[in-house]
Amino acid sequence: MGNEFEEFRKGYEKAAKYYNLFASNEDIPFYLSFANEFGSPVLDLAAGTGRVSFELARKGFDVFAVENSSAMLAVFREELAKQESSITNRISLHDADMRNFSLGRKFPLIIIPTSFGHALATEEQLALLRCVHDHLADSGIFILDLFPGGRQPEYASFEEPPVDIDGGRTVSRSGIMKSDPLKQILSINLTFTIRDGHTGTVLEEINQKSGAAVVFKREADLLLMLSNLECVEEFGDFSKTPYSSDSGRRILVIRKKE
Ligand SMILES: C[S@@+](CC[C@H](N)C(=O)[O-])C[C@H]1O[C@@H](n2cnc3c(N)ncnc32)[C@H](O)[C@@H]1O
């Protein structure tokens, strides 16, 4: 699917084992509330390490998880191996591409937490939405969580405090984000620094580059139209505040068009 974005494609291979340490879980109650309303099984696209899948399974929902990074899948499988059968029986993990998969069944709820932008080109986004359409039950909903275009600064950097890991070591994460308003791409360069927790000596540094498409409001609306999908409700955050021009997030609740 085109080479233009090749440099961003291996974005999760190098530091998958540290992903959960820095991930925000503010979206979990939001997804649980829709699972309560729409039921199982939930299709979790670009499920990563299973951050959301495991929470859904713990609350009794069956989950099909789709992920295609071997490193993220390895972390997911490691976590699965630690769980009791009551959890593992509810999770079906698929090594598959969210832009081209076929699970042979329909779902009342499909989610794609923080990941739609990894379908970098428009044709990839349409392919992904076609797969969503094919897998969505007629009365089901798809939740599309977007970082709305127009909100990204051209340059931003951040540094997060260190987190303790095993063997008396710490890991900290810093990052540089650059958005290219013409290509509509946000490039994210992350550095994970592993230190001896006592002396502060740097033991390892891992650099990881990923990218996400910046999707503007009208563009998202057009993508849905072209995919025979329609938005029935939209939120500006995970507390279900209505979407407005001040929102940092655009979270769409989507149905199949009649
Ligand atoms: C920001 S992480 C989000 C992981 C998880 N959804 C969460 O919220 O914790 C993005 C994930 O998308 C996955 N991903 C990117 N492109 C993908 C594709 N074409 N098919 C399946 N997964 C993909 C990455 O490997 C990574 O695990």
C-alpha cells in the first residue's frame, strides 16, 4: 500500500515491553460503558499489548483482538499466559492487519483505541473502514477515536518521569513530535532510557519512530460517507463531553448506513 510512509511502519517493534508503563487508561470506563450497552464479542482493532482487551475480558466480555506488530503480539501473549482460564477463554488474539482482515463473523461493538491514524494513507483508511463495515453487525456500533486535525503543534517535546522496572532499574520516556500540515502526518520520535535505579547510569537507550495520519473533521466525515457508515454521536473526551472546537479528541459513535 504505497511506500510514502515506510519510515513510520515499524513504530512499535522496539519498545513494546515498555508500552503499558506509559499508556493512559482514561478510555477504559468509556469502552466498558459501550460494551455494557452493546455486548459481546467486542472487536478490538490494533489491540497492541491488550491494554483494553484485558479490561473488557476481566469484566466478562468476549474479545477478538487484531494486531500486527510481532513485538506487541509477544507482550500480549506473555500477558495471556499469566491469566486464569476465565480470562484467556474470553480472548481470541489474531495476528492480522486491521486494513485487511476477515474473521468470518459480525460484532455488536468494534473499537480502535488510539490507533486509526496508523492507517497512514487515505486508501489504507478506506480499506480499514471497509473491513469495519464488513464485520459490524447491522445494529452494532463502531467507536472511532481520533485526534482531530488542526490541534497538533508543528513541534512539541516531552519528558516523562522514570518508572521502576525489574532488577532495580528505571525506564523513562521522552519524545519529540512534529506535525507536517501538508502531508497531514504526525511523526513521533520516542526515546526510552533504561537506567540503574541506584546510580542513575544509563544502561540502554531505545529510539523508536512512529507516525500517525492527522485526520481533519470534514475528511473523517467524508471517509465515513464513502464507507457507508454514519456518525450518530460524537464526544470531545472520554467523559462523554460533547465534541466542540475546543476538544482535544474527537470520538465518534458510528453505525452502518441504512
Ligand atoms: C498506540 S498503539 C495502541 C494499542 C492499543 N489499541 C491501546 O490503546 O493500548 C497502536 C497499535 O496499532 C498497531 N497497528 C498499527 N498498524 C496496524 C495494522 N495495520 N494492523 C494492526 N495493528 C496495527 C501497532 O502495532 C500498535 O500496537
